[in-house]
Amino acid sequence: MNPNSTPHDAGEFTGRNALVTGAASGIGLAIARRLAAGGAAVTLADFNQEGAAKAAAELTASGATAIAVRVDVTDPASVEEAVRTAADRLGGLHLAVNNAGIGGVTAPTGQYPLEEWRRVIATNLDGVFYSLRHEIPAILASGGGAIVNMASTCGTHGFPNTPAYTAAKHGVVGLTKTAALEYAAKGVRINAVVPGFIDTPLLAAYDPAKRDLLVGLHPAGRLGTAEEVAEMAAFLLSDRASFVHGSLHLVDGAYAAR
Ligand SMILES: NC(=O)c1ccc[n+]([C@@H]2O[C@H](COP(=O)([O-])OP(=O)(O)OC[C@H]3O[C@@H](n4cnc5c(N)ncnc54)[C@H](O)[C@@H]3O)[C@@H](O)[C@H]2O)c1
């Protein structure tokens, strides 16, 4: 990474290969689009193979290089295979975004269903660890790069009735800092984005009254958009962030400023 490189232009990711998990929908899709618009060759990895393939076709039609791979981030072998496929087909890996995630059911901690606890932790925390474990060696072998993990304000604050989600996202924050320390001098910058509530399909399950409550948590007076989160991820993955390591980057409409 060049600390003297200047700002963002249409080709800031030209020559970089990126892997985005959970890229078939919402924030991951917006990030894949943003990186492709910046010139990256993008692997869209998702459980939802059809959605990822559709998004990759859209990017290819716009002139970008994009491929889709199926991944289940709860399965280490699947993650290993996806990272290998991305690096083999595009010729190395430089950038990764560990974004795949689920909300899980809501219930107080004393009644939280055991199987739901495992499912949310497996997706939102184990999945980020498995991804880092395979992405880091691939990025090192490609000469260095950057990684963004998708945390949440639920990774910095408690949120009632979401014990598994908040525990997983707090775990993502700790994992981000630890991995960043380990690789800061080796050419891999690792950071986390901390979105507030963002208007994506993940929130579609909420009834309108609950959505209003969520809006009210943001002094900005609205939910964020996937594109606003993508812009922060793009900054962190770019050379513009060349001295940014191991830190949390809020995109939260002042949620955490209270
Ligand atoms: N929407 C929000 O309010 C919000 C806020 C903070 C953080 N986040 C985080 O942002 C990330 C993306 O969320 P979103 O709102 O775009 O949700 P989304 O539901 O629109 O997208 C999530 C994507 O992850 C994929 N996915 C789920 N489980 C997977 C698995 N096991 N393996 C591979 N892919 C899997 C889904 O198929 C989907 O395409 C998540 O980590 C979420 O926790 C979301």
C-alpha cells in the first residue's frame, strides 16, 4: 500500500481482487458494486448462489470483472474452497469483506433458544474467523492488502433481546483488533465497520411499528442505506486508509454518540 497515494478515483481498485461474503443482498451487494465501480475484480460469495450469480452477471454486464461462488460461512471447508476459488480464478486475493450475517430470532437471554444461539454465533462469529483464517494467507501470498469485517452497533453496545447477535458482533470486534495487531506489520490492514440500523432485507422481518422504534434510535432521524456503509468499507479497503489498522468505523447516524 502506498501511503502517498492520492484520493479516490474511478480506478482506485484497479488490479485488486476482492472477495465479499454475503454479496447477494443488502450491504454486501452494495459493497461488491462499489468495489467493482472502483475497478476491482470481485468474487461475490453467498449462501444464496442464485442471488450472487445474478449480481455478478449485473456487474459483468456493466464492464466489471465479477464471479459468483457459493459459500456457507458456517462451514470451514466451504470457506476454504470459496477463498481458493476466488484466488485461483482471479489470480490472487488483495481485499476481503466479511459481511455475511443473520439477525436471528429475538428473545430475552433467559429464554433464548439454544439452537438459535448456535446458528447466529456460527454465522456471525465463526464465519468471520473461518474467513480470516483463509483470506489472510491468500492475501499475504498476493503481496498484501486489506480486510473489513462487518460489525454493528450491537458489537459496541448491548441491545435487549439479541443475546446471540450482540455476543457475535462483540466477538467480531475483538477478532478484528487481534488479527490487526498480528498482521499490521506484514501488509494486511484489518478494520471493522460498525453500522447502525440499515435499511436492507435483514430488517424486512420487522413490523412497521418496530421499524419506527429503530429509526428513533438514530439522531439523524432515519435508517442508513447499504450504499452509505459501502462507502466506508471502500475507504477502509483503499490506499487512502493506508495507516488505518485495527479500528472501528461508525456509520450510524449518531446512534453511538449519545
Ligand atoms: N441491516 C442492518 O441494520 C445491519 C446493521 C449492522 C450490521 N449489519 C450486518 O451487515 C451484514 C449484512 O447484513 P444485511 O443487512 O445486508 O443483510 P441481508 O440479509 O440483506 O444480507 C445478508 C447476506 O448474507 C448471506 N448469508 C447469510 N448466511 C450466510 C451463510 N451462512 N453463508 C453465506 N452467506 C450467508 C445471505 O444470503 C444474504 O445475501 C451482516 O453481517 C449484518 O449483521 C446489518
